Amino acid sequence: MPDYFRMDGRISRQNGQYSLALNINNLLNAYLYSGALYDTYYYWQAEPGRISAGIKF
């Protein structure tokens, strides 16, 4: 399996009791391998980004 470099990013903002965050995985669009070799290939793993919002009571 070849070596690769993975870079994830996150931007967040908090204002009083409210928060908002944006996570982006795999910024460099590298193939991510997961599991073991199956026949002649490895499984490809996709990890989407995420947006989250929160409020404190």
C-alpha cells in the first residue's frame, strides 16, 4: 500500500451561547485506504465534510 498524507481542516465561530463549525476532511483529495488487500485492490474510504451548530442553555 502506498504512503499518503492526509490533511483535514476546521473553521469554527462562537458568539455567546451559539456556535457554528465547518469540518472538511481530506483537503488534498488523497485516496484513503481502509481494511486489507482484497484480490488486487484495497477498499477506498470516503469521508465527507460536516457542518455543526450548537447552543448552550
